[in-house]
Amino acid sequence: MNPTNKLQNIIAPGTVIKTKHKNSNDWVFTIVLSAYENLIEIKHVEDYLVSVLMIGDILDCKIAGENTFHKITAEVFNIRFVSHTIVLKITNFESIQNTRKHKRYDTYLCGNYSIKGEYCDNYCVVLNVSLGGFYIVTRGRLKTGDVIELMLYHQKTNYLLTECVVQWVDEKEQNHYYGLSIVNVHERSMQPFRHFLRSLQRKETMLYKKLKSQYGDYDPVQ
């Protein structure tokens, strides 16, 4: 799909966009400052220094609309030192109908799981979470339909105990990525789990407001 056709209608100035290096799991929140043809200018954030973003790097990007989810592949076209902005050249643009029942939040939680009825624990990291499920990465092997008992750790010694079923599998080299839907949450974990989701929601809302307020002070460099 030619990205120039819908670019300016969908990626308007002030749009919050998530970006990450290709094949990385670290999403960075930033904001679109301007858009023209297949180029968008975004705010430079501190996380880009940590990830050593360079001209020519390929980024995965995503924008969550009300009913549509936009997936974008872009190349770092320019890094403007004076204005602290980054120009991305969009190479692929795809719009997908958003059929998710629950909003997902990016997070990093360590945990372990075992196939129900077995006693072998496997280490995993939860990459995102919603009221209905999880997205995890692990070295362990699972298959679609497997029922697992998943224990997640947060706030030092607190943990969440859930029972999940594997909905889909994505294997990438040594790591395996799994989409899980929640079958049951342990009674003692229900309230902490909902509290944890509310804290993620508040954190994301505050970040959006911060980005929007910073955009109001932006004066684009021509």
C-alpha cells in the first residue's frame, strides 16, 4: 500500500505514536509534530539515546485508533540536532481492524509458567497485558491450545497467579512468543491484577498528556 494516500489524514500533528527498533521489544512513546507525503517528524525522546538511534535504522511503528490499528515500517531519514526531532520515511503502511476486546498495555514482568498438571517451571517475560490476556516471550515450547498456569511477579514480592490458554504461537530464532487468553485468575490475585491494570492505564494517560503539552510548545524548523 502506498503510504502517501492516507498519511496526512491518519498521522496528523499531535498524534501519539509508538516506535521501536526492528526485532526489538522496547516500544518508545513519542508524538508526531508534522507530516508531509511519506515523511513524518517526531519528537526526539531520551529513550532514543539509550537505544542509539541512527540514520538508516529501520523502525516498527504503531498507532492505535478508535476502531483501527495502524502498523508502519519506517526508516530514520534525518535526526535534527537543533530542534531535537527525528524525521522518518515511511516505507510500509497497513491498517487493521481493531477487534481486541480489551486495551493492551506494554509492560515488562518476569514470571514462570507450567503446563497444567506438570511441575516443570519455565521462565518468561510478559511484554504486554490486558484484562483478557498476555503476550509473553520464553525459551520454552508451547503449542496452540495448551493450558498453562502462569505466575507473574510485580512490586518485588507480590505475584499474580492465572490460568491461561495459548491462542497463537510466533517462533523467532531461539525465543518463542505466545499470545495467551486468561481462563481464570486466582481469587487472591483478582484485586491486585485489576489494580495493576489501573496503574498502567494511569501511567499511559499521564504520558499522553505530557507529550501533548510538550507538542504545544513546538516551533517547527523549516
